[in-house]
Amino acid sequence: MAPIKLVIFDCDGVLVDSEPLAMRVLLELIAEQGIAIEREMAFRSYLGRSLASISESLNQSHGAHLSEASLSGMRDRLYALYRQELKPTAWIGEVVAGLELPFCVASSSQLERIRLSLALTGLLPRFEGPIYSASMVRNGKPAPDLFLHAAREMGITPENCLVIEDSPAGIQAARAAGMRVFAYLGGSHIGPSGLRGEIEALAPDALIEDMRSLPGLLELHATREAGKAAMLVAVDVGTASARAGVVTPSGKLVGRAEHALELRRVGPDIAEYDSEQIWDAVAGAVRAAMRLAGVAADEAVGISFDATCSLVVRDDHGAPLPVSPGGEARWDTIAWFDHRAQAEAEACTASGHRVLDFIGGTMSPEMEVPKLMWLKRHAPASWAQSGRMFDLADFLTWKASGSNARSACTLTCKWTYLAHEDHGWQRDFLAAVGLDDLFERAGLPERASPIADALGPLNAAAATTLGLTTRCIVGVGLIDAHAGALGALAEFARDTQQLDRHLALVAGTSSCVMALSDAPMPTVGAWGPYHDAVFPGSWLNEAGQSATGALLDHVLRMHAAGGEPTPELHQRVIERIIALRASEGADLAPQLHVLPDFHGNRSPLADPRALGVISGLSLDSDFDSLCRLYWRTAVAIAVQVRHILDALRARGYATETLHFAGGHSHNPLLMELYADALDCTVVESSAPDPTLLGVAMVAATAAGLHADLQPACLAMAQPGPRRSATPAARARLERDYRSQLAMQRHRAELASLGRAD
């Protein structure tokens, strides 16, 4: 395979998110000719083609003749719309700036339109000079003329060219030119157009959903040329889905896929998974990510897993057992956020045992010990049959390798294992809470396995299921938030004495604030201090919120103008909030206040029985009232993080920067609020998925690509842009912070009145 010496970018839909705008204007023009064409059909027929080609096609199919005057008018309308709404493709500026290969633009649009698009989005300085238009050649896409012209002008042979395209016509043109082609699927037009399947059927060399994958794909190609391709597979199992990523040894994500999880809910406190369905979802995500990246099975040399701290229960033979009395065996996993074991958690706290000194003084029902106590008390048949119990991450490594090892991360943070002591298990505590037979029932090892240890190769069954080979080495698992902290804070792995200046916020369904330090800093209301739970030799305090992304979903569901919380609905609400703040002022709905403890307060109050409060509601039930409530809920989530940070700072953390990982990065409102509400700089990782990056660091170490975890972190770190607070917003959010503290006091007062009655 010839080396890549030139990258040729299409413009519309690849460099700029212009295709929906162009299609809007084109359909208006077609309608004016008395022709009705469905939007999806128009995308499929005309995407990637020049106006001249589209005009000819319309003439052939509908007998329509678009005059030069009408085409000129269309351009004028389109350019006006561009000036109002055109945006660059996410991260494209940073990606292009980092390319070490020559690159150019080759687009079906006229040169005037290409230059305007690039100028409006700030990209023109990067492409000044090497811009090629279909107007320069005889035949447009799907003919190869344009790409061959660009290659000749750049002085590169076709076999040494890579084309980045988003349309079937463009992919066909690149293939006809004898060039490699990557398909970009991240444009906003891909979903509405229904083109994804058609594009995948054309078998491009790789599929790109996030432009940040391009450098990694180029790295992969270069290593193949050198005969040294060695890729890593990272798996992240969250609350609602399993995600898999394929990562290069330098930390660049080249493919990512996601599969949904099934969840059984019984009331507000009981939630269960089917662990075999989780494993199937993991396998589907891994196979899909490998396919997206165009990576062969034998190129994957290391794999590791993270997961929520859910509890999996199996018998001696590894068969699933029900975790509810009379339940089906398939529902063998108690979800991390299940709060059935509140009474058991309170009993642990009442024991006064010294293990409480390493979990913030209060046992949470989200930890495993209370869940185990509940299982023994309420599902005795399952307890009597059990022979293996796992944190979900350890279950996945067991399925993958057959190893019964348990991670220092999972056991220390959720099972009261004290990793800093010679004898980590505190058997007197387990006996005191009625778990004296836990080792027999759970199959626990005496010692936890350090993070990044190798557990051995994939077993044959797992390799087949995952679409990998037994050459692939399995690394120790992690809790999902801890993997996110590892990915977000990797650049500080060498300087552990400065770790207390840098916090990680890992935020998705729930939120975790991960505070690391060189010495233990016990903090009331924060879990920990935990030793060796993220960076070897460092101490961790984990604080957080039990429902953040889940709370915003709940707001959408419960409001009369809401509905199922799809990404599209979230986006509609966010866009409307931006418009409302522009017309009504940045301090939107200041009389509305939310106390966001709808699933208890994990930190800093450590009260799992706490409830949410909304103050300032009216009779309004329209869409705008939903948007105002959504905004004020987002404000409440952000200022609650401020409350957590204040507690940590009071204990001695010298926090200067907050490094972000998780799904909240896709919500511009939350990202703005975090920067404004917190007295520190917010740093967003340049990695598309910092949690997968953290898991990949473990996989790289287990596979022997790095001597230990520290050099893996330093080699693979992906620091990104920084955000600072806006002073005016900072002052407004200070008022909101005081309001939230007042609401906490009022809630406590009301609770005391209720107890007095």
C-alpha cells in the first residue's frame, strides 16, 4: 500500500456544515418551479454535485430548466443564509492545524462559494492557495476529474492521495481516481438524508464520525506501512449504553461505536441489568468500532474495560442468579444507582468501623457492601447459590480472559478494600455487618490487582464474540468515572505533587468530581481517600451528584411541553434557551430555583434520602416554560459542583483547573455554566472521549506498549482548550449559589417540622 502524501478535503459537509443550508435553498428553488421533491430524496440525488450537474439532472427527471438568473438568485439567497448560520465542522480547525501532510480543498462548489464558506468560518487562512473547484474541470463528481486535477496541481500521484468525503458521488469520484477515501459521517445532514447506509455500502477505507479521528487514522496507515500496526480496544459501559473505541498507541481515537443497554426499573429505587445483554452490547460495539476504523482483528493487541459500579451475581458455574426475590435469573445485576439498600447503608454507617474513615464517614447505598447485605437478607436463595460476585468492570474482564482477578479500583472504591494496607480486607467489618461468608459467596481474591496489570489474553470464546484474536491482552478493569479521570488528568501523571491543583469532572448521567493528591486528605461528604484507585501511589477523593444528565432528561419527561429525552429534543431546548437569553437577558428566569437532589445528595451532604425542590413555578406549561426550567436546572447542577469544590478546598485542595470528561461536553449550556460557576479554569480534553482514552492507557500498558501506566499516560495525554469565567456571569451565579444553600437550609427545616409532628 502506497504511503499517503496528500489529504484532499471536500468542502461542503466536510470542512463546513453547509449541506442542510444549501438543501433548504435548493428545495425552495425547486418548489418555485412547481416540483415537489422529498428532502431525503433530494439529499440522495444531489448531495456532493455541482449546481450545473443538479440543473441538468432536474431537466432530465422533471423537465425543469433552471435559468442562469434563477441559479444566480439561489446563490445570493444561499450566501445570505451562510452569513447568518454557517458553522465550521467541529474541531476541523485544530485537526488541520496539526496535520503534518500537505492538504488542499477540492469541492463541487464554485470557487467563490468555497472561499466565502472558508472565510466565514475562519478556515480560509489555512487553505489559502490550494483550492480547486469543479468549475475547473470538464466533469464533476462522480467523475474523477476534480480529484485528479487537484493531485496534478499539488504534484502528488493519485495512489498517494487520501480524499475526505461525505457524499456517495464524492466517494465514487475518489475511487475512480484511484485514491483512498475516508467517509465523514459527522455532518448534521447525514442523519436526515438517510445516506449513512448508502455510504457504508460503498466500503470507504474508513468511516469518520468525529473529525478528531483523522490524525489517528493517518497514524494507523503510517504504522501499517512500517509493518508495526498495534491498536488498542477500549470499552466503556455507562448507565444507558456500552461504548467501544479503537485507539492508537499515541492515544488517538480512530473508531467509536455504541450499543444500548436494557434496564429493568421497579419504582424509583430498584434498577437491574442483564449482564449477558451487557456483554452482547459490548461485543456489538467493539465489532462496530473496528469496522468503522477499518482495523483488522489481528491488529488489536490490548483491550480493557471500564463500567459503572453495578453488582453482578453468578453461581459457582458462572450462571446468572436473580437479584430480586422471585425475579428472573437474567436480571442478575443491581445497577449502580439502585437505592434499595438505604437501610443497610445506614447500618454500615452506624457500625462506626474504621473503614468509614476511607469513604467520607458515611456509607452510600450506591456502594457494593449495602447491596450485598440487602441481597443476603431479601434474596436468600440467590445468596445461598452464589459463587461469584463482581463489580461490573471485573465481570467484563472475567468474561474476556477467564481471570478471577479484581481491580484495585473497584475493590478499593466500592467494596471497602484498603489498598494502602498490607491486609486490605477488613474481615471484622464484614462480619459485623453480617457478611462473614462473603468470600465464599463472591469468590473474592485476597489481594486486588493493580491498575494496568495484564490479566492474560482473550480466551477463545471472547475473541470470537468480540471479533478479535487471542493475541489481544486483557488489562485490569476500572470504574467508568475513574477511567475518565485517568484520561482527563493524564498529563500530570509524572508530577503527582501538583495533582491537588487539578480536579477531574466526569459528567454524564451522573457527575463525579475526582480529586487526587500526593497525601490523603479525608473530606466529609466525599468518598475516600482511596489509594491506588487512579494513579499508582496517589490518593483519591471522589465526590459527585447522583443525577445530572439524568435530571435534565427527567425535566424533559415530566413537563407538559416535553417528551422522550432524545438528543434532538435536548438540542431544540438548548437552541430556544440561547434565543430566550438573547432576547430576555442572560439571567433567564431568575425567580425560578431548583435544588437538584432528585436522587439524593451524594456530595457534600452525603444524604441519599434528600429530595429535589423546585421553587418559583407558575401555571405556564408551554415550550418556553420548559426551556426556562431546563436552564435553571442546568444552573443548579453547575452551582452544586461549586458546593463540592468549596468542601474540597476547605480540606486543603489547591484547585486551579477543572479537567472535563463526559457527555456534558455536548451541552453548551452546561459547559458555559461550569466555567462561570467555578472559581477555576475549565479544561476540555481534545480527545473525542476522554473516558475511552483512560481505558486505552490501561490496555496499552497491559499489552506491553509502555513499561507502566505513567509513561502510557504521558505518551497518550490529549489536553485541549481552556475556558475561563465571564465576570458578570460569575456574579450572577454567586447569587444562585447562595440561593441553593438557602434552599438546603429550608429543606432541612421542613424535614424537622415533619419529624416534630
